[in-house]
Amino acid sequence: MKFEGTRNYYLGPELGEIVNIAIAMEKPLLLMGEAGTGKTRLAFEIAGAFGVTMEEARCKSTFKGEELCYVYDAVLRLNDSRFGSGESGRNVNDIWDYLRFGPIGRAFLAEDRRVLLIDEIDKTDSDTQDNLLDVLEDGSFIIREINHKVSACKKPVIIITSNAKRELSDPFLRRCFCHYIPFPGAEEIAIIVRLHFPDISGQLLDACLTEFYRLREGGFEKPPATAELLDWIGALRSSAETSPGSGGSLRHVGTLLKRSQDLLKFRGQGQRNPWR
């Protein structure tokens, strides 16, 4: 398995090298960088390029590592023991009927090799990260209720993302290959845009990039990233606009700036006309 990018995803040389090393060595790949730089998208593109199933865990602050592997539904089993399982086909004497496997469990149990995405791991606490250490490294976990070890039939391609909202523990980092995706320069951005909009005119592309980088440097709380740029160009094209506008009169600015304070700041700058 070697990933070389897709027609919708630009794979820089450094990123391509570490992605394929992680795949070959069956190591988790931790991708860091600001939101919108393509960290999450990479996992989907790898799965699509290889034609394999994707298992996805969108992390929350309340997550515990175990529930990404499995959940034992004791309440449902108790309910079935009291009232019967009806036509569900569940057997109250068989605990496996009351186990629900999470994305890690499904990826490990699958007979085919899958892509496992653990998205925004930095939203979880250090205990959750530590609970996942041996699971991801060894490719196995224990179902405590029956002391049964589940080992990966085939270790999945593991992509982990972080927006650096919270520091990750050193032991967790030590078990991963790590790569920081820097924000692309103008030349790379132009390549990415043309992958998505191959027929975009050079004039419109140049104008959009000029205004985009002005916003990037405008001191906003959440400056627009690659994903917002693509949404913006898509909005301009769908409304048949031939120009992005300029300064405080940018068209569809809500596709670029998402925070209320940023939009208010932008409108204030437009009133003062700082870019004209």
C-alpha cells in the first residue's frame, strides 16, 4: 500500500514520505496543525484511494478510551432478563449480544485492513490518551467483563489529528509518528485550488488568493484556512461571480470568517475602508 495523493488532495513530499512510512511500519500517524489544513481529509482520501472501509472517531471531552473499543450494555441485558428480548434475536445468556464495538473495535475485528481516524485527540484528557497507548501500539484490547483479548486481524492504518487545543502526553507522542502540516504557501494553495477547480481562470484565482491572504494577515481570531478558501471559491462560482470583490466588500465573506467577533471586526474595517 502506497499513497500518492489523489486528484482532490495535494500530497507534499514530506507529508507523503511520513504517511507511507507509517503505513508500512503500522504505526499511528499523528497530524498536527491549524484547523482546515487537510488533516482529517487525508484519512478519507487514503481510504478512498485504497478502496477500504473507514472507521471514524470524532473525539469529545467526555470520551474514555474504552468506549472507542467497545461498550457493554448492561442495562439492555438486565431489561431483557426481566421482560424478554422479544424478536430481537438477543440471547440474555450470551454477553456478546450486549457488546457494541466502537471504531477501534470494528477496525480490529475486521478481516480486511481498514483506515482508522481518531479526530481531534486533543479534546480528550490525558487519561484517555494514556488508555489508548497500548491499544494502538499493540493492536489489541481486553473486554474486561469476560477477560477476553481482542487482537487486530490486520492492524489498521491509524490517522490521529490534533488542533493543539491541549498538550498531548509524552508517552502518547512517543508511540506515534508525528507530522505538523504547516499552512501552505501561495504556490501550494494554487495547486490545491486547481485540484478542486481545474477550470478556474487565472485572473479569478489570483484575485481570490490576494484577498484570502489579506484576511489571513488581518489579525482575526480564526483566520480562514484552506477549507474556507475552497468553500469561498465554490460559493463564488455557484453564484456566477467573476470577481471576489475587494476590501470590506468581499462577496460571501461568511464562508471565510466564521466567528462573530471576526465578522464584526471585518465590517468595521470595511467601514474604515482599510484595504482600498
